Amino acid sequence: MRIHPAAFVVLATGLLLAHASSSWALRCGNRVVSIGDTRYEVLSKCGEPSFVEERDEEQLRSSTRESYLYDPVERKFIRPLVIERIIIEEWIYNFGPHSLIYYVRFENGVVDRIRTGNYGF
């Protein structure tokens, strides 16, 4: 049996999207938590997490101010780099042995990343 190339592309795209969507969102009942949600929104959609870990990090980022510096080596204007303090929280949702564990990472109170782990307990 021969598979038509267009059907193969559609099937492969569908599989990739199904796999990718699971890492971009967390479903709690009929509510969906996605990147950009606040802590309050996640709490109202999923309730209290099983575990919370919090830490501070310092990250080097481009300044958001309007001022630019001239870089003579690159011969162009660049934004200066600043050290920014960021509060990182990772919430863990364990929905039991028949569901995956979800790790929801917040940066300064906003969902930055959602990933899954093994089955819960």
C-alpha cells in the first residue's frame, strides 16, 4: 500500500501539533491554563497546587528604556544590558496515578512555561 505524500504531510503535522499543544497548556476540567496567565487565573482554574517552589534569579536582559549605546565594534546602536531580579515560582499539579504531573513555571507572577512529567501518584 502506498501513502500519498499530501496525506503523509497532513498526518505528520497533526501528530506534531497534538504533541506540541500538550506542552503549551494545562487543562483543569473544562478550563485551560496557558502561557501568559497570572497566578490568580491559574488558582481560579485549577485550585491549589500540590507543591510550590519559589526562588529569586538574576538574569541579564536588554534594557527596556529608550536609551541606546553606540557599539564601535559592531558599528551600531544597541540597548544596554541590565541585571534584572526575577521571582521564579514552579507549581506542581499532581492529579493522581491516571494523569500526568504538570509543572507550571511563573516568572514574576505570569505563566512562562508549562511542562509535563511522569504519571502522578
